[in-house]
Amino acid sequence: MAANRLRLLRHRRFRRRALTVFTNTVNSLIVPGFGVLVSLLVVRRGSTELWGAFVAVMIYVQLAAHIVGWGNKEYLLRAFSFSPAHIAREWQTSLVTRLALLLPVSAVLVALTPSPVLAGLAVAWCAGLVLYQSNDVLILYRKDFVYSIAVELSSIALLVGAVFWQGSRLTVAGLVFWFALAAWLKAAAFFVRYRGQVLARWVGRFYARYFRLALLFFLLGFTGMLQSRVDLYAVN
């Protein structure tokens, strides 16, 4: 009897772990996978030139967001493990500190963008990405992959719907607007989800040493990002 209960318990644990691994994998692949679908739709409904011009903006926006991110996911995972009672403080401090980078990074984005309207949209997109990606560590720490998948699918549905709706009227600024809106909506969805855990009471503060403490995590991620996209950055 005891052996059967132990076997059943192990089976349930295995199923939970397998489900966690599966949902994490799906969550990791859903954005790049459906990103290909969105790109094909833009090319089909718009043009190859339109998608190429959009990518030129996208790579700089994503690079800027990565810089402002400054290795927060990996750094905070370690911090949460060391001090699980202070998750809100660590998360808020990281966010407030990193947001100091948004102003200089936005200035560079504006300088690299050909028109004021597009520059404003690019900065809005970058800010939305920074806020949205700040929740990555909470998703991973809480293993909240199913909710994340639902949010990502909703975002993709919005983008696909926008591409079909605008069709040949699509412009680079229009695409940047829709991607920026999707990023802000995803950030809002996660802030609502985790408001009780990290937003119930504000205890964070600017902490300049964070940049040094998280530097190694940032460099590892930054190097990997450059290696995976070196051809795009070289062309642009």
C-alpha cells in the first residue's frame, strides 16, 4: 500500500515537472515562432521593403531594451533565491535603477531614427519592452508559463489582426505603433498579474551598485544577442 502511494506521488511529481518543462519550452518558442508568421503576413499584405525598413527600427529598439534590461532576469533569480522574503524590494530596486538608462538610450534611438514621429514611437516601444521584459524573472520564478503563453498569443492575435486590417495601408510607423501597443498591453497584463507580489507596497530605491553587480549577467546576454544577430547589425 505504502509502495503504491509512493509510486503515485512520484508519478504526479514527474507529470508536474514534465508539464513545467513543456510549457516553459512553448513559452520560449512562441515569440520567435509566431514572429515568422507576422513577418510573412507583413510581406504578403505589404511588401518586402516595408518589412526590411521595419526590421531596421526593430533591431535598434530591441538592442536598446536589452541594454536597459541590464541582466536583470539572471541577477534577480539569484537574488530571489538568496532572499525570498524581499522579492518586491529586489524587483522594484532593479526596475527603478535600470530606468535611469532609458533617457540616454532613448536619445540614441531618436538620433538613429529618420523622422520625429517614428522616433517617438520607437522610444515608446522600447519603454514598453523594458517594462514587459521586467516580468520575465517573475514568470520564471513562479513558473507562470501558461499565463505567459496566453498573454503572448493574445499579443500575436492583435498584431495579426492589425496587419490584416491595414493591409496595403501599412507603414513602418504603423507597424512600430502596433508592436509598441502590444508591448505595453503585455506589460499591463503582467503588472496586474503580479501586483500583489511586487507592487502592493513600494520599497524599491535607486541602487547604483546594481550596474556593477549585474554586469556579468548583462555581458553574457549582450554577447549572445550580438552573436545571434551580427548579420542584421552589420547590414544596418
